[in-house]
Amino acid sequence: MTKIPATFWQRSSSPQHASKAAAGSNDHSVTVKKICKARLGFMQSLKIWKTFGKGWSRRVADIEVKGVAMALAYMGATDSRIKADAKAGGDEGEDYGRDG
């Protein structure tokens, strides 16, 4: 098993990274989507993506749906908007299940 330096986790989960993702947006669901996109991009850069990519993609997509629902609820969105956004998935039609 590859040992990941502690500094990686400190860098990737720092408040500055979340702040950069949220810059210029009052829509918290956009922030959640940007963070999930960045996380998935990192995972896709790993050499073991071909082995674990489908499972990781599914988990990131699940977290994104839950995070967007929480963000929309926090912002006072109606249940119908939350359900519609969950059905729509990503706002750019991203394919989280791809291997590559």
C-alpha cells in the first residue's frame, strides 16, 4: 500500500481550497459541484484509476447528490427544485462512470 504524506491531506482539505471553489458564487450547490469535480479530477490522475475508478466515481457522484441537496435545502430551495436538480445530475452532463 502506498503511504501518502500527511502534508497532502492538509493541502487538499484546507479551507483555502474550499474558498477557491466557492469564489464568486452564492449558490452553494455550485461550490459542492466544483469540489466534487476537483476531487474526481485528482482521482483520475492516479495510476490506479483504471482499477478503482468506477467505484470512486460512483461514490463521488453520490456525495455530490447529497451535498447539492443539503446546499439547496440550506438556501431555502423547494423540494421540487431539489428533486429536479438531483435528477439532472451534474450541471454539465459529466460522465462520472467513465474509466480513462
